[in-house]
Amino acid sequence: MTEWERQGETDCAQVVLRLFEYVDHEAADEDGRRIREHLDACGSCLREYERDLLLKELVKRACHREAAPETLRSQIMARISTIQVTTHVVREDPR
Ligand SMILES: [Zn+2]
């Protein structure tokens, strides 16, 4: 039983935490299916997903041009983590 099944639902925090993984692996497994369903229903997570896709594309292009500069990649990864943590906190507002 996965963490998600224990919680009984796919909430935004779970989706956002797994988005980058989802972008990377195209999500063929159960988690991916849940993420895709959630993205269909949740506009804010869909925007997160699109941003992650864009970032991934930027990393890919940068790697093509400059043979995978590790510093750039880790900088981008660090920024992604920061953005995700930030959006996370903002969404915690209970209403
Ligand atoms: Zn959501």
C-alpha cells in the first residue's frame, strides 16, 4: 500500500512533490496515473506541471549545447526545489 492510498486521496502537496519525477519518467505506473488524473482536475497543479516541463526542456537544451554543465543543472534543480517549497507553503492556507 502506498502513502497515497493510506491518505485516501491525491492532494496537491503529494502531486507537487512528485511532479518532477513524473516529468522525468512519463509516469507509466500507478502514481503517474493518479498524478495525471489530478492534473486533469486541478488547474494550479497543471500549471506547476507545465512549468516543470518547461524547465526540463531548458535543461535538455542547455545540456545539448554545452555538454551537460553540472553547475547549471544543480542550480536549476535547486531553484525548482525552492519554487516547490514556496508554492507549497502558499497553498497550505486552509479555507
Ligand atoms: Zn492540485
